[in-house]
Amino acid sequence: MGKRRNHSDESGGDDSEWGDENYGSPPKRRKDSDSEEDLRTKKVTAGVKKAVTTKQDGVRKPLALRGNSQDSPSHGLKPFTPNRTVLTRPFKVPAFVGGRPPGGGGIRLGTTLGTRARISVYKGPLHDPEAENAIVLHHPKVLSATEQLEQLKSTAGGLKQAKAEVHVVVDPMLGNILRPHQIEGVRFLYNCVTGQTAPDAYGCIMADEMGLGKTLQCITLLWTLLKQSPEPGKPTIEKAVIACPSSLVKNWANELKKWLGPDRIRPYACDNKGTKEQTEKDMRKFVSDKGRAIVQPVLIVSYETLRTYSTILCQTEIGLLLCDEGHRLKNAESQTYINLNALNAKRRVILSGTPIQNDLTEYFALLSFAIPDVLGSGSDFRKNFELPILRGRDADASEKDRQISEEKLQELLAIANKFIIRRTAELLTKYLPVKYEHVVFCKFTDMQLNLYKHFTQSKEVKKLLSGSGSQPLKAITFLKKLCNHPALLDRKDFGAGASTLFPQDFDPTGCQSQFSGKMLLLEGMLARMRKTTTDKIVLISNYTQTLDLFEKMCRVRKWGHLRLDGSMTIQKRQKLVDRFNDPAGPEFVFLLSSKAGGCGINLIGANRLVLFDPDWNPANDAQALARVWRDGQKKTCFIYRFIATGSIEEKIFQRQAHKQSLSSCVVDAEEDVERHFSLENLRQLFQLNEETLSDTHDTFRCKRCIRGMQVKKPPENEVNTGAQAADTSTWNHFSKQELHKVHDSILKEEGVASVTYVFQNKSHEQQVVKLK
């Protein structure tokens, strides 16, 4: 080392004092002139001198003294002088201006100090809008040259730059399987829920007829909103709720996985599998999750469960609310309506394959739920629309009232129709096989006829028809069950004197088809079908007791069968449906309760269906009848509705077909019968027509038929299905004399003994269409 520079001439210190002879000597006395800095330096060098040893001592030298300068003698070490400038300099991150040293320079490769770098977000659309068959739901606004210049000026002036928009394109995985009418439906849904149809309106009603793919259209909308928006890299919504009947919870989960794949989305299907505590915990997790923490963005829940946990679900923003079988919401006073309406969900879609009845209250309730305040408050609606329209419909209304009524009705429809889309089943004829529908009128057996007459002439019924009785519903249900089979009733219910009307071999615990006209026909058709075809069939009834009889018949005949009714848990239902739809499955009969499974279940494994008894509400029957003629069906379908000739069932069927006015809506449940039927209506209901082949055909006053023979066929080569086919007066009419003209060979051969009349309709002529 060089010679130490002293700060003071008086220090007298020189290099000789650091020689070997002075090693270990006590330090010199401090002179008065020594500075504080000199003192600190001397203390450091003194400490170093104590630690110095020679190689001969075998002790390691300090690092500062190893390999010292060759100029100095081997034992004459230079003093250590610390560089105070380096020690006091503030720390700085190495810049590596000349490049990073080999090996990373002590820093792990690929890492940086400080905050994490922002994720690079792709600024374009998620899917290519220019690709073949691309379905573009949103096109970004194209700025003119003037608008671009104004935007540059505002940016230069310090204002925030407007965010660039991108195309919103349906995922090609879904876009490639959508049919033209479904693409139109998805566009309609997207425009409504994004507020493009009308300002501040974010809801709509999807009212397509059954089988047109409402589920797929809504899944496409849901997936698009969860993944895309006009703002690049940002979704439109984070969470969605699907409310549906309990029987469809699992079905919705399966549909999401079917169309999107099992790994692309994880819905939370709240099917009450776990305990109440676990369900509540899962609900709270769904509510609390936000942003990237959301693992299950879609909640599928039944209306009943949603009512239970509505207070929890109100605590989060729901991006999209889908209400399947939404005609449940047509009563604004119901608890379900109130709880759903309280949810924090701006975008709402109601799904209903049931036609909205011609009732102003229903229009208001449904539209007000989907688009709040679109028709104003309840009092505003009543003042502006309901009262003027009803006043004009009155029989004593003046010409001016009628004119105002028509104007108000058109004004109401103009508002409503912007948010409602409805297509008929006619569109399905391009993709599905031919469907033959039949209304089959079956005559009573002697036992049924005698019991029917005995009951209608009893004191209880006479008292009821005189106006002093108070239980018409009980009497109506009694007759409906008798039309199915006498075994459904207790002998004591028939009153005194009825015991002689029961044959000696009658066994109420067994299934004796010979004592019921409808059951006799059904058993014969099933036996022939099993023997001559590979078809499967669905048997539907409103009564589980009737399903019990079907089950006994299948067991006696050793026919493979499956049963779905209200007693079956939701978890098991879909497994049962999948098992039946398997072509290799041994079961060829599916027993279905219309109350438990009439909505939404796909039973395309069968191509035949029997609706054994009619319901008061035609919408319920329409739901049940649509189970087999659906997407995926490959075989010609045969649909049968069994009606007991001349009985109360014909009156119910006629009431279904009757066009309802604004003041008289369809009966929604049997409990409403008393409210809707006058004494004269009841007398007609209990009247038995023994002489007719079809009381319904008699009411048509059909000009195409003369003396039970159809002389003029209905128009051919026309599409006649869905709502268009509701009027059975336009169908083929074949009395028992012309039963051989029926297209279905099984009905033709087995109906000889018990069928009095058949109405037949053909959906369309077979078309060959190449599917996507």
C-alpha cells in the first residue's frame, strides 16, 4: 500500500511504527493535535495489527492482508485504510448498462425488483369476426375522419382517451351448431340485455314454442356475456343465476356441460344434495366471490330453493337472471315473483314455451318483471291500458269506446312486442321427422258406463246441480278417475246400491284392463308394439294411481319399464332419463307423471307417447305432448291423446280448444274450477252422452263429414304443427267405420273393439335437410 497521508504535521507518525518490532506494542499516546478522524483510523489499524500473523505461525491472515504487495518485505504489511465514501454511498439497483454479467450477476434470471408487471391484455376481439360463419353480435362504431380528429384534440387537451371497442363474436364452438332461427334468437336476446333495443331496458321474454332450442340460445347468450364485451379483455357479466323448476336443475347443468364441454365451465347446481348448512355455505361463497376468485360463475337453483335463500342472494350483483318456465311469474302477488324481483339483477330473461294467455294482467306481470317500469306502475297500467281496453270489449260499449280500446291495445302490443320473441314449431319441420298426432275417443266398458250413470244420478250430484252442494271439485275428480279405471275408486264412494254393479271377478288390487275402455286399448297397443317393432313409448297421466296400474300391467306382462313421478329425488331423475334414452336399454315403457316431469325433459329415446287423461290447462297438456318430438329424434313419431267418449273428459277437451276472451282465462288449476264454472256449466259437465261417437265432433258441425264419413280431406302438403294445429276441427276425422284409413297400423288394428272416433293430424311432409 502507499504511504498513509497524515492530516496533521504534528502527528509524527511514520510507516516504521508498523514493523514487526512494534507488533503487539501498546499504541502511542494521543497527541493533543490528533484529529478525531486520525484517532478513528488509528484504532482500526491497531485492531488489524493484533490479528496479523505470519505463514510460519500457521494462522490464517485476514483477507485484507493476504497476498500483499511484493514491494514490501514479507513481514512488513501495509496498513488497511477503509474507504468511507463507498461505505456511506446510498444503495442503487444495478443497472447493468453494459449488459447483464454471465450467470445473472447474482440475480435470478427472469425476475425483476419492484412491483409485478401488468398482464398484457390482447386488445382485439376474442374470436375472429372475419372467419367463415362467424356470428357477430356487436360491431364497434366506425369513427369518421372528423370524429377521429376531435378525439385526438380531446386527448391532447388532457382529457381521458375514449376506450376502443372490439367485435363481440359468438364462440365458434356454439356458432357452428346454431340453426338460422336460433342465431336470430341469440341476436334478439343480446340486443335486449345490453340495452340496444330500448334505452334503460335490459330484459326480454323468449316465448318460442317447445322444441326450438330455447336452452341452447340462452346458453350461447350466457357464455358470450361471461367471456366478452365491447371493451377488450373484459366480460359483460361475472355471475349468472338460472331459476327453474326443481326437476330441471340437473338438466340445465347437463346442458351447459353438453354444449360447452365439461372443463370450460363449472356451474353450481343447487339440487339440495347436501345439508341445509352446506347449501347455505355454498350460497354465501357464490355471493362473496368476486373477480378472479369466482370459480362457479353460474348458479342453477329451483324456484323453491331460491325463495329460501333470497335474502343471501340479494347481497351480490347478478349479471344475468334466466327464469325457465317463466309463466310461473304471471302472478305479481306470488311469493316467488316478489323474491325474484328483489334480486339485484339488471338483465332478466324469461323463458316460456307456453303461449302468454290473452290476459292483460299476465302481460303486465311478465313484462314488468323482465323490464321494470316499461309499462309504468300498476295504477298507471290500469288507468292507461286495462280500463280503456276492457271498456271497449263490453257488449254495451259505444263505437268510440271500441275505437279507443283498439288503439290502446295496439299501443300496448307495440311496447310488448319489442321485448317478446315467439316462433312456432313450424320451423322444426325442416329438421325433425314426421309427427302423427291422434285424439282417440274410447268407449266405456259396460261396468264403467253403469257406474258413471249411477253416480251422476245420485243424491249428492243432484244436490250439487241444484245449487245447494258445495264440493263440485270432488265430484269432478271422481268422474275423471272413473274414466281411467274403476279400480282407482273405492266402492263406498259410489253410495248405496252400487255393489251390484261390480262384477264378481273384479279385483281392485290388480290391473284388469277389460274393465276400462282406455286401458284395454292401451294394453293391446303395447303388446302389438312390443311384438312387431323396436319402438319405445312414454305413458303420461295426471294421477300417480293410474301410473300404479300401468306398472302392475308391465310387471304382469314382464315388460321392462321405468317410472318418474313426484316421489323421485331430483338427483335420480336425469339418470333415469339417460338410461331410457339409451337405444340399447331393455326398458321400452317410460311412466311419467305430468305434474312431476311434464316440463323440459327430453325423452327422444321413445317415438310414441300416450297422454292418458286431459288436464284443465291446455298448456300442461302441450308440455307433456312435446317430450318425444324434439331435437335429436330420428324416427317417425306417433302421439295419442285418449278421451272417454261422451264423458266429462270430452267437456274438458272442448274447453281447452275454446278460444278464451280477455275476461275469461284458462283454468290454471283444478282448485279454480268452482270459480270458473256456473251451475249451467256444471250441468253440462256431468251430462253423459251415450248415443254419440264423439261429442266433440258433434260440436264442430263439421261440413267435411256426412253421416260419420269424411267426404273432404283437409288441405294436404301443408305444415300443421304447434299452435297452428291446436284447432282439431281442421284435422282428419275418422269414425270407427273408417278406422282403416288411420296411418298408424298399431292403432288401426287394436282400436277395432274400443275406438269410436279418431282425429288425425300430420305435421308435415318429410323434407331432407342437411344439418350443420
